[in-house]
Amino acid sequence: MTTIAIDYTPALRQRAGIGRLIRGQVKALIDLDPGYDVRLFVVGRVADDERRSAPLPLHTTPIDERNMVRLWHRLDIPFPRVDWFTGSSLDLLHATDFVLPPSAARRKVLTVHDLAFLFYPDAAMPTLHRYLNVVVPRSVRRSDGIIADSHHTRNDLIEQWQVPADLITVVQGAVDHDLFRPVVDEARERAVRSRYEIGDAPFVFALSRLEPRKNFVRLIEAFGQARTVARLPHRLIIGGSKGWLYDEIFQRVIDLGLHNVVHFAGFIADEDLPVLYSAASFFAYPSLYEGFGLPIVEALACGTPVLTADNSCLPEVGGPGAYYVQAEDVSSICEGIVRLATDGALRTALRTAGLQHAANFTWQRSARQLLDAYARFLV
């Protein structure tokens, strides 16, 4: 039987974003019973509850993640190989998070989620930026096939690094439609509003790790202007954990005197996200650049209109359920906020179109795309 090893490390180490993507794809892949011997490996040790939550037994390394990264990627030492830990020779290794570990697998496949570090170098810590600019192109060169989260990322790989088009397969993200669906439950909404100290006012919801590329500073500026221009009663609720270079985000709220109407809710539990999406007047995600933009599809699946930017893959993901603005133009974002906050007919139209569009993004579809990619690369 064909043996495939998948790097499950980001599924355990990252709660949102790429972690959510890998968890969803791998679970759906296994549910499809693909006819492969699938083995999941994790760099470093894992807790008992992490083993119990995984869809398959986890093969781990005795060396922690920090030191394995130092050996494999910073020092570029080709040992120890992944195959040593998975208990078998491999027909295919799928590295799921930008970098390719050493392996004797017959085929090596790498997922490149985006090239944000190329286009927005100031949006990452300098050490991380330097690291990515070395290890990601090197990993791409050593791979037999590339998986991209969107057609836009595929095009970026072709244009920026001249990766042959026939080596890249697009495998899009998705949402769990049993979880992300419209919520109409007043008691549940009241409980969630109380839990995150949101209050009773109408609100605009934004969600992402706090970092420069997510464009929160301009969103906050535009929201302040929109409240003044249109006398909006809304609050801006920003969910997500701290990432890096986030001080300016908090400072802008203070500088503009918006501390009473802009609220940082912190990390939002998965079970509470559909409630907040559904309760929001609309979801705001004017990112500077994305490889996919999973929260957009989550919001659309909950029947929530979306304000997002007209760059990168965002129109591909938002489709007809989003209102598009220019990410680097505060006045454009402000205009979009006012339009969505005051035009009920527009929100209704976007809600209908968004639900239909989001229905296409299922984990079963994503897993089938992944299986098609494996089949192509194994030939």
C-alpha cells in the first residue's frame, strides 16, 4: 500500500489559520478512506489530550520543535529524516507549512500558503523575514510538487519564483458547515456578548491575529471616521491573539480616543465564533494580502456580509458575498463601513449571495482536491 506522511505539527501548534486548515483537510481526507497508508508526524513531543484529539496515531520526534527547526532549516542538516520517525519508508511526504524537512520519500510535496513575506517585509519580525526568505525558496526547489491555497498564490509562485505551472496544484480551504452556520438564539448571543464584554450595541466584527499585514490600524482609523461621518452607533469588536508588531494597533485606539467603542476581545473559542459572526452587522477583513482568508468563508457561511479588500486572493474567496475596498486607502475602507452599516438592502443581498458562495467550500471538496494532488505527484 502507498504510504504517505503528513506533517501535522501546525494542526497542534496553531489554533487558527493554518492550524485550522490542516486539521480540517486531514480529518476530511481520512473520512474519505483514501486507500493510502496515511501517517501523521509531529515535530516535538505532544500531550496526551493532543494524541486523543488527533484523527490518527501521531509519530513524534524526540527532539523539540525549536531544535529540530535549528537542525533542519537554519543549519540545513539533512538528518534526522522524517522517515526515521514514521516507522516506514515513504512514497510521499507532505510538508504542510512552508518548509520541507529531510526525507527519503519517493515524492516530496510542499504547501506554500502565501508569499506575504516577499510583498510585505515590514509586516514580520526581521529575523522571521530573513528566515523565510532563505528556507521557503530552498524548500520549493527541493520539492517535487507544490500545493497552493488559492489560484492567486499559485500565480504568485509562477511570477515571483518561476515555479513551473504544472508542478502547482490548488487545494482551497473550507469551513465546517455544521459549526459555521447562521445562529438565531438570543440566549446564546447574550451569553457570548457577556463573555467577551461586547455589550448590547450593534457591532462590526473583525478577526485575526494582531499583526501589521492584517491592516487593523487603517481599519480602526476608518471606523473612527465612519462613526463621525454617519453617526454610527456601532462598536468595533476585534478578536484574535497578539502576533507581532502590534503596539501601533493599540496605540491608534488611544490616540483617536476610541477606547470606548473599539474593543479587543482576545482569542475567540471556536464554538463562539458562529455566534459572533451571526450577531455582527458585518464582518471586516481589509487585509493587505492573504493566501486564502479562511475567516471570510466562515463569516459568509454564517450569513454575515463581509467587507474585505480587492487584493490578492480575497475576491476569489469572498466572491459575490463581499463588498470590496482598497486596503491601503482609509477613505475607501470608511466608505465601505458606512455603506454596509446603513444600507440594509445591500446587507441582505450580500447575505444571500454569500451563503450560496460559501456552500462551495466544504472540507470534503478540499480533501478531494488534496487526493487529486497526491495522485498527480505520485505518478
